[in-house]
Amino acid sequence: MAIAWSEKASSMEVLAMPPPLSPPVILTQDELKKIAAYKAVEYVESGMILGLGTGSTAKHAVDRIGELLRQGKLKNIVGIPTSKQTQEQALSLGIPLSDLDNHPTVDLAIDGADEVDPHLNLIKGRGGSLLREKMVEGACKKFVCIVDESKLVKHLGGSGLAMPVEVVPFCWKFTANKLRDVLEDSGCVARLRKDCKGEAFVSDNGNYIVDLYLEKEMGDLRVASDAILRIAGVVEHGMFLDMATTVIVAGELGITIKT
Ligand SMILES: O=C[C@H](O)[C@H](O)[C@H](O)COP(=O)(O)O
């Protein structure tokens, strides 16, 4: 039985996969995402107000919730989508939807992440949905994050991929330069995210995304978070600190649940 992480955790549960068949079954990354998502949906109970995450992992969870509703195994669910994309998916599956104005407290949210550190801090937003995700997941009693093992990092930014920051379009270069300056000690490079046509990517909220690439660790994440949020022009960043209550990791050797 393998444990994906050896770092400090308040509790850890490792669910062993059956002994490997011969020849061993190699699961794709998408199959691992689906395994994590289905496991998370086991936490859903009838009558819950549910935060519905965004991205290729969360999509499996939303599909599964729709399936269980159709089968009558779940009842009276109200979904709070974290993006227009998830809203469309949920509507197509017949999941009743609402919003935070009408349901300011959410029982449970299930969502993916781009990076997970050993303390369950996350980077999210590489799909561009970080602001609504942070609002919905910040309103949750329980936030179950679902990832395949490729998302595990020793420290946030450690994958070498982007740490997204949502900014207002007005003078975005000014804001991007301020972001770079604030994270100068981490060797920060700031780039405006572009869409497939080479135009500025526009979020569901009409904002731009500046992607930060870090050569070194950010140090104290709370300090970095506060410094970023103090920049006029920043709407929100993709660090989700102390928000996930559970992380379900699917890997080749089984599922690991960290709380
Ligand atoms: O903006 C996108 C969201 O934060 C996603 O939850 C995150 O990027 C993970 O996406 P995926 O499950 O597709 O890797």
C-alpha cells in the first residue's frame, strides 16, 4: 500500500486498490480524475446545498451528481455553480441551481485544483474560474478538493506552471508590473493570459487574468496573499489558503484522503 505524501497531516486515510492484476492496468490521468470525483460524491447527501466546481476533474463530479439525481439516489439538491461552464453543464443534467445571494451558506463544495501543497493549500484558476470558486468555496462548511496525483507539489508555484491572478482590464500592464514587483524575491514573471485567438482571455466576470510564474518559493503565503490583494487593480488571486477541508488524491496505487 502506498502513501502519496509523507508530510504532516492531521489525519490520513489510504484506501488500497485491489492487488495489481497481471498485466497491471495503467489508468489515464482522466480516469484518475474520475476516480477522485466519484469518491468525493460519496460525501453528498440529499437536501444539500452544493458548490459545483469547474474544470476537467470537477466535471466528473457534476456528471455523477446528475446521474444520482436521475436515479433517485439523491434528492432535493441545490447546486451553486462556480462558472458559466459548470452552470451550463448542471442545467443540461437537470440539477436545480441557485446562487450565493439566495443560499449564502453552502453545505459542501467539490472542486479540482491545479496544485496542492502538503498543508492542503491550493492553486486554482488555470481554467480562469478562480473568483467565483473562491466565493463559493469560501462560503462552504466543507470543501472537498479532488485531484490526480500529478497535482501534488512541495510548495505552491512548485509545478513551474502559472499562479493566476484576476485583474481589472483597466491598465492591466500597470497591475501586472506591480504583481511582479511584489513577488520580485521569488523571481516572478507576469504574463497576460491570451485566448486561442491571441486576444486577452476574459473571465466570467469580465476581467483579465495575469499568470505569475515563480522561480522560487513565495515564503509566507499569507504575507504574499495580503501583498497581492493590496494592489489596486487586483480582483482576486488563485491561492486558496486553508480552504480545503479534505483533499482526495487518486494515483496509480490507490486513493489518498487528507483532512
Ligand atoms: O479555473 C479552473 C479551476 O480552478 C479548476 O478547478 C482547476 O484549474 C483544475 O482544473 P482541472 O481539474 O481541469 O485540472
